[in-house]
Amino acid sequence: MDFSQIALNQGLTFLAWVTSVVLVVVAGFLVKLLIDLSKLSKNLNETSIMLNTELKPTLQELSETLRTINELVQSTDKGVDNVKVMIERVIGKTKLISESILGGFLKGFVSMMGLFSKK
């Protein structure tokens, strides 16, 4: 029985040493992981700050461009409306003139026919 007790003690001692070595290795990798995550978070913070400083002027320029395009479209719309109103006025006046010319022609034709038919 003495031999089995010695073998059991040696096995438990070996298990304790191997467990401690594995725990040290895992702890080392865990520390390395935490250091890398810290560096990653710092890089992400710097990237977000850089994007923030770079995107603000770009967004302001884009906003100004959209405002300018909107003003251009509105002024063009007003110009088209003005041209439309002018064309409607010209067509209305042309219609009045053509109606009066046609009416005068018809009156003249009727009166000429009346003069020729009396004689």
C-alpha cells in the first residue's frame, strides 16, 4: 500500500504543476487579450474623433450645396411659371385678336353679300 500512496502523491503533484502551468499560460493570453482590446478601443476612439472632425465640414458643404440646389430649383420654377403666365396672356390676346378679325371678316362678308343681293 505504500507504493500506491507514493504513486497517488506523484500523480497529484504532477496534476498540480500542470494545472498551475496551464493557468499561467491562460492568464498570460488573457492579459495579452486585454492589452490588445485596450489598444483597439483607443484606435476606435481616435478613428471616431477623426471621422467626426472630417465629416462635420463635409456635411456642412453638402447642406449648403443642397440649399443652393433648392434655391436654384425654386427660382427656375418661378421662371417657368412666369413664362407660362406670359404664354397664356399672349395666347389669350391672340385669341381675342383672331376672334375680332374673324368676326370683322364675317361681318364684312355678310354686308357685302347683302349689298350684292340687293342689286
